[in-house]
Amino acid sequence: MAQSPAQNTSMASSYRSIDHVMLRLQAAEPLFQLFSETFGLPVAWPLQRTDFATYGWVHLGNTDLELWAATVNGDLPDHAQPPLIHGFALEPASPLAESLEHAMEAGITCKPPRAFQSENSRGERVTNFTNSVLLELSAPAAVCSFASGIGVRPSTPGPKPQRR
């Protein structure tokens, strides 16, 4: 369905840039090592191993690359198994609530925002980021979301942030 110029303008004004791209892999370690150790790119989120996934982020210039290897890939359709580009997160151009309003004006339904938290080095619970999935731009094998407040990431490996 074609959008009107007003709808296109509303969505375009809702985000500033692509914050990060998510790669879904069979194993996160080889690419994480290639980018962080071999190429010397800065680590945005240290490689972490949990019972459900291994993941880490590296800086790639103006965006980050999230490397994610789930223990089980049953949430993905059979035709879309790793490796694949699993999605990308948009940086809101304004406070998240305003960006969500712009998206809705453009006819895009959004999931309610969810905060993801972890403990910092002092043992305090901090919000790492808040995201909201853009439903009309997402599918089981590819997710598009707003990611707000990214920047507070663990400085040492630790548990995956918990939803608040």
C-alpha cells in the first residue's frame, strides 16, 4: 500500500539514523574476534555467553553491529536460518514517545516500549536501552525497532539486560 507524502514525511522525521544492525549467526565468537581483535574495532558491548545466546556488539563507524547467536533458533522460520541480517534499530530523532507518535501518524503500529536493564560495575541496575518494535516493518526473520537511550552498556561481561 502506497503512503501519502504526509505519511512518508512523518516517518522520516521520526528517526535520526540507524543505531545498529543485528546479525543472527550460528556462532558469534568468530566475527566478534575478527572485528574486535583482528581489525581492532572498538567493542560496544562485550561478548557475553548465557544459556539462551552468545552476543556482543562492535562499533562500525556511525553505527554498531550486534552479533547474536541463539542457543536455539526455533523462533525463526525454516527458510530464514542463520546466518542472516536479523534486523536494525533506528535512533529516534526526538524523545521516544514523540518518535512513536510520528510512526503511528505514518500508519505504522509499534509495540509498547520495553526497557532492558543490567547491573553496572557498582552493582546498580541501569537501563541499557528502551526499544519499541515497528510491527509493519518487522517479520519473524527481520525486526525493525526504535532503540532509545543506547549508550549505557556493560563494561564487563555480565547477564543480558532484563526487561523492566
